[in-house]
Amino acid sequence: MIVSVFELTHRYGERLALDRVSFTVTEGHIFAVLGPNGGGKSTLFRILSTVMAPTSGRAAVGGFDVASQAPQLRRLIGVVFQSQSLDRKLTVAENLKAQGYFFGLSGAGLRQRIAEVAGRLSLDGRMHDIVETLSGGLRRRVEIAKALLHRPRVLLMDEPTVGLDPAARRELWQFIAEMRAAENVTVLLTTHILEEADRADALVLLHQGRAVAAGSPDELKARVGGDVVVLDAADAAALASGIAARFGVRATPGESGLRVEIPNGHRFIAEVVEAFPGAIRSVALHKPTLEDVFLDETGAGL
């Protein structure tokens, strides 16, 4: 495993930000850390990127410990922070050159490497543009190019699509997938966006500092019992009680109405509408999502 996290714990004074979090990341995978804001994602990211040390527990990248072997570990990682690290007054090429110098690259080797990453991220036509004139999506691509210059084994990305419009978000994900293949790099990213976590090979769900579930998106969604039926009723409590008595299944309150997890949801819809005429105002049916998994595991929504 290229990344291993074991019993990782971190406190800010009396506040517990991470509570014995454990997971592993397979080399070459795209791995997502999914959770709501305030769930511990940024703290985990800061620890893995060696910005700060954990209160207790262990984390390692490529076998190097984040606390005791940070200088060696930093050679193995590229980091894309949520807040921009570009110099807005410099050109794209100048930003990349500065990053290369930081990692000891220079001369023809640096020029060749800049050309490689710029070409893969479709930046070769923008090298002389001032960064502050670029769109948000292009700036994010420059950030990724910077992080890849020294050929890291692991690319860490903190909420990489924050502030991007849907088109730029889709484009960025296309580049992430291409970079994973072209650079043979493992990608670990934090996100609160379900669609992004669904694109990952594997993920861990973080809630209030705890890892509540881990696995591939399909494995996690398979935990949900069949289809998800959402019922909107004037008297939700009475309907939930009636469903439990009549069908022997639990209906749990949610933001959109009563949720029922049940195989053959379409058949259940016909039966429940017939059983409680006039009680149900609307019905929705969908296959399990990561939102459903998170709700099952935590009782809270993303």
C-alpha cells in the first residue's frame, strides 16, 4: 500500500478533529476522502502533506512516516492545496520554473519536464499568460502541473474543484484520470461532492473525525438494502408507523421525506400507495447512492 493510516488522531485543544482514523490506499488508485465540511478532511490532508504532525497514531506515504521522516516523504508527494499557491503576477512558465528550482531541477531537464506536464494538461499554449488572467479551471491545471513537476508517486489534492463551474469540474476530472495513467501516480483527494467520490477507485467516509466506512463506491452502495423509496406525506410519523406494522420495514425521516430501503422498490410503491390511500403526496425511487450510504452510517446527510 502506497499510503497507510493507522489510528490517526488529532486534537485542537479540547476539540477532537480526527478520532482513530485508519485506511490504506493502493498504488495507482484514485482514492477519495468524502465527508461534510468540518468532518476532518482538511486536518487529515494537512497531516498527510506534512504541514502538521498528528496528536497520536501513524500515517506513512511510500513507507516514510509523516512525523519522523517528513523530508524524505515530501520528495514522494505533490500537493494541490484548496487555496491557490500560484504567483498571480507571474506567467505560467515562471510559476513552473520556480517550482522546479525548489525541487532541485534546472537547465534542459527542467525545460523538458515543464514541456511534458504542460502538454499533458493542455497548457502548452498558455505558458506566457499571466496567471491572474486565467480562468479558475486553467489555474487549477497550473497547480496540478506544479505538483507533478518532480514526478511524485502520490498526488494529494484538497477539494480540487472548489469554485469551479460544472464544465470546468468535468474537464479537471478528465485531466486527473489522464494524469493517473500517464504519470503512474496515485491520487488522494478530499471532497464533499458525491459525483467526485463516485469516480474514485476507493474511498473512505469521514464524519465528525471518524472513518465510518471504506471501500469502492459499488461496495459501499451494496450495503444499502435494495432500492431507496422516498415518500412525502402530510403525517410522516403516522405513515412510518403504518409501514412498519403493515410491511415490517423501517421508514426513516429525511430531508425529502420518509426513506425506505427495500428490494423491488417499484413493487413496494404500488403496495404502499394502495395500503394508505390519500396519505402519500409524492413518491420517488432511486438506486442507492453514496449519500444513502452516508445517511445509513451516520444518520446525517452530506
